[in-house]
Amino acid sequence: MMKPSCVPVIGLALIAMLCSAPGASAQQRPAIADQIAKAHGLDSFEQIDAIRYTFNIDAGALKLSRSWIWEPKTGQISYDGKDKAGNPVKITYSRSQVATQSAFVKDEVEPAFFNDQYNLLFPLHLVWDTSATVHDAGMEKLPLGKGSAKKVVVKYPSDGGYTPGDTWELYTGTDGRIRELHFHHGGSAKPSVFIATYGDYKRAGPLVVALDHRGTADGQPARVFFSNVAVKLAGSSTWVDAQ
């Protein structure tokens, strides 16, 4: 199983905040990490040949959308978005050949891919990212909603990567699905805190994904959401939409 890193998009503080970078050493983790990952489709991820999604941010003046097709088995990425000047651009490249790509792909598209994929599939990274420490903190009050949920703290190493020391506090239901998130940035990038609900859960093939993350970034309204989500299963040429 892959263990991808995650890096921020240059110049976009909110996106940078929402992304952290694992290292290489393995850490023992509690059973809740596997429970969360499996509740979101970890055990059947190998059935997926391609994932399609559009990553969206609506946070005051910061509004953006960019679309992806990721083939995890081959490493091929297709990007449909904009360049630094705001011009539409479509690019397809292989992640194994990033070093031979243009500066735009290496410095902007590839980091953006890491970030957006990470946010869509974060529950799976509890198992994929072996350098992160995962702590079962027991039942605690929800930061935003009413009632309580099991709190799981995911912390990344304090050195290495682009955003070291990031901490994700997850609040999960008895079904293993994330209900709320309280994120603390480990560095100086702003905003430093993102608190959001995980809503609009849908199933795309074997994946279970929360398409809508609504909350605040340093106290200001912020929303990260996904659209046009679908998967292609092994041996099939048909997209299975999230529903």
C-alpha cells in the first residue's frame, strides 16, 4: 500500500493549513485507526482503477475549484484547473516522471494534487501515513455540534515535510465515520485552526467519502467541498458516481 506525502499549495494559506506531510518511520497505532479507515473503504481500495473529483474552497475572498482524475495503480494524474495567471489549463502526467515535467507541474500541480487527494481520502491516511501518531482520547464533547463522540488525535512529526507538527483531532461516531474535525497547524502559516463538520457522506464504489466540510478557519466561515466524485473499478470503463 502506498504511503503518500502531502504538501501545501504555494500562496494559498487555507490549503496549506489543510495538508500535512508524513515521514517514513512506522508507529504503532490503536485499533480505532483501522476502524476509521475501513469504515471509509480501505479494505477495498485496491478495487479502484481511477478516482475522479473536483476540489472546491469557499472561504471569504478565497474561492477555487480544480478537477482531477487519479489512477492510483499507474500513478497517472489528469488536472483541469487554472495556472497562476488564472488561465484554464488541462494537464496529464505520470507521477513517476514528475522530475521531467515543467516547473508549473512540479511546483504547483503536483502539490495541489497531494493536498486535494489528502482532504478527500484523509480517513485512509490514518493507515497509509505510518509516521503519524494516532491516539484514542476517548469520548469528548463535539466542538461544533451537540453531544459527544470518540476523539482521535492524529499528529505528524515535528520535522520534515512542508507542514510539520500538524495535529488533526477527529470526532467519530460508533460507525467509524468522522463527524467533526478540529485542525491545528504545526507551523506559522495562517489560518492556524480549522474546525469543521464532515457531512454529505456518499458512497462511490467501495469508497465512503464526506463531500462537505463546513466550519471556520481562524474564526472566519470556511467550506471545503467535493463535487463530480466517481470511481472506475478494476476491469470497467464506466464511472460509478458517488451517491
